[in-house]
Amino acid sequence: MNLTVRGIRYNPSEETQEFLAKKLKKLDFAEDFIHDLTISITRETQGQGFHLDAKVHFNWGTVKMVNQDCYELYEGIEFLADKIEACARKEKGKVIDSH
């Protein structure tokens, strides 16, 4: 699985990337069928907070988008990791059911 993290109006620190990698350990079960995972962290210009987007590319060509709005970045990363895990489990179930 290729992981790409980029920031928009935000520069992800080494600590943030390590935290994200630790939280994405939940996806170890999906290593075989997730090809790419791209995460964008956007700092909002109005008000406070962050917008997190994740684009999950599966080996069979399906692309799923997952997003999360939050005020605390690390809390948002935890929620995003949970959403990505749920998305991967659901997609894996669909593929197993169709075969």
C-alpha cells in the first residue's frame, strides 16, 4: 500500500505523519487489496479547524473517497482512520460476496 500525505495551507509535521501511520496500522488486514491511499489535510481559512480527505484506491479499480471535518487534527485523524477501515471492510465484503 502506497501512502501519500499532503497538506493544503498546512505543512504536516513528522509527528503528525507518525501519528497517522500508527493509526493506519488498523489497515494491516487490507494491505493486499489497497493499492494507494492519498490523504490531504487542509487547514480551513475561515474559522478554525481542518478538513481531511482520503482517497482509497483498491486493486480491482474501485476508488472510494472518505472525508472528515474537525477542530482538533489528531482527533480528526482518528475518526478518518476509523472511516477508512470501515470502508475497506465493506469493500472487501462486496468483493468476497461477488465471487
